[in-house]
Amino acid sequence: HDLNDADAARRRLPFEERAFDAVTCALSVDYLAQPLDTLADVHRVMRSGARIVLAFSNRCFPSKVVGHWLRTDDAGRVRLAAAYLQHARHADDG
């Protein structure tokens, strides 16, 4: 499944709402072209009380990673990932 597809409808996760008790994203959040939309969709498929784990390192492929990830340090990346998750929790609040 291509989470960086230019077509938002094709990026949508092919799962029903509230299908998962846990979600992991290992070593790829820094490569998401639309991280806010993608994590909002991840939130859509998570059950109430579900856990999400985002794992990333301080190494990347600079030619592939999204720009804002490169323009900050390790602590900034943690804050950025936290902001992504905060946005995802509130994306459907309207």
C-alpha cells in the first residue's frame, strides 16, 4: 500500500474503522509525504484505547526523507512526531 500516493483516495488505508488494537510504524514516519493525513487515517482504523508506536532513528536517506525532518534535531523530531499524533487524535473532531 503506497502511503505517499498523490491520490488521497488511494492513500486511504484499506481497513474498516476501529479495526485495530495496536498500530506500529517502524522507520518510515520521516518518509511520509502527508504525515498529518496519513496518521489521521491510522487513527480512524484504531479502536478506542488502542496504542500506536512510531519508531524512528537519527539516520535517514536525506534524498528521500521529507524536508522538515532534516531541518531539526533528534529532540525536534520527537516533538514533530508527537505533533503528528496530536493532530491525528483531533482530525475527526471537526
